[in-house]
Amino acid sequence: MIVVTTPTGQIGSQLLRQLLDQDREIRVIVRDASRLDHSVRERVETIGGSHDDPAVLDKALPGAEALFWLVPPNPRAPSTKAHYLHFARAGAAAIARHEVGHVVGVSSAGHGWPAPAGLLSAAFAMDAELSKSGAAYRALSMPFYMENLLRQLDAIQEHGAFFLTCAGDLPLASIATRDIADVAADLLTDLSWTGQENLPVFSPDRLPPDGMAEVISQELGRPVTYRRMSIDDYASLLRSEGASDRTVKDMTEAFAAQDHGIYDPDWANAKPTPTDFRTWCREVLKPAADARAS
């Protein structure tokens, strides 16, 4: 039995399809089962609720050999670290209670970074807590998600630009979510691994944002440029969207750490995944842009 959290999310939904394609026995923890496709609901055991609830975990984990763990975002939490630790402490205790042997968690690259890194530091704290469970644990350590650019489709289409806080001429480590799901599926279906490790999951590219803009331009068939924004401007943008002061601090610390190379040590040791940035643009970004334009 494999238990999957966040089965309707960006990574969880892709993972779930892969596991079902292999005819695995799956139990999902989901807040709203109606968001699951009908064909999926027929093939999985569903536990309603949130995986920060010990009672929900006590229903979901008996008999589980492996668990996929991802903490969903909550912008209303007092802090990102408090939010991640709330989930992780409930999870670690339940994993130990039910003697789940293997856990795969979605984390961030950059473990060991010496300075506060906001959202990324919260993920590291989660990993430390889950490691206390006694289960074999793999922290999938990811850099910048390519899918983050989907949030900028309007800017790309209307202004021919996308915006980040990092230097345009320095390589930006990235990853496609489907590759995260691939790695998670491999780990959850082959439980020969032991111990507790951080596993860097990076795309094969070493493109800077300026280079990413060139690829986007070529794949979309129109000019797209990269425009760097300052951390202060990014903080102002978050506040204009209603973010709390704590959320602004968590996010700006994370982007500042990214800009200063938090991913670099893991990048040097990562085994490249299959999806490069051009393939992702062709197979994900362009269809999304075409659908938005139609």
C-alpha cells in the first residue's frame, strides 16, 4: 500500500497517474474528493481530510509500506516554518506509530545553507522532523520549478516579458514537476533503499534567465525578454497582492537565497532528469499559452 498526500496537486496528480498505470494499491489523503477524476476515485481508497490531522493519518497509514509527503501552501499561516513544522510533527509521529517503512518528501535544494532562507528553510526544518520518524526518508531537493512561469503567462503574452529577481546572465537551476513525479514514483515502487538522504532533482539545463527567454521566444514564435526585478520591488508586489508581512519575509528570503547560489552545491551533485527547458516550453508552456489565447 502506497499513501499519497496532495493527490490533486501539481506533483501529486502526476504521481498518482503513474502509480495507477503500474496498478499499484493506492490510498490518498484528500480534502475534497470531488476534485479527483471519477476514473481515479474508482481505483483508489480515499481518506477525507488534511494530513496535519493525527486522526486522518491514523486512518490512512495502517498497512502502508510507503508514503508520499508534500506540505500544501497556506498563506494565512503565522509563518511558513510554523506551517511546515505543524504538518511534519503530526506526520513524523504517525509514521512512527504505524511503522511506515519508507517516506518520500518534497523539499528544496540547498540543505546546509548558513543564512535564513524563508520558505526553503521551512522545508529543511520539515525534513529534519520527518527524519525523526525512524522511516527510510528521501527528501527530494528541488530548485526553481519551471511551472512557476505559468503564473506569468499574462505578462509573457501581453508584455512579452517575464520577471524574476536573479541575474539574467547567471545559470538558474530548474526542474519540471513531471520529473519530480517520475523520481517519486521510482522510489515509492522500489523500496530497496534505506537510510535518510537528500536527493537533488535537477533538469539537465544550465540556462540563465536570458537564455530561458530566448528559448521561450523560439517556442512561442514571438519575442519574450527577461526583466530582473529587485527584492524590494518583489516585496512591494507581494504586499500589493495582500501578502502578510511574514509571508513577504519568507518569500523574499527564499528568493534572496536563490539569487546568492543556495542551489549550487546540490546542482553539482544532481543526476540530471529527462525534461530540459525547451521540451517543457514546447509541451507545457506553449499549450497553456495557446489555450489562454483561444
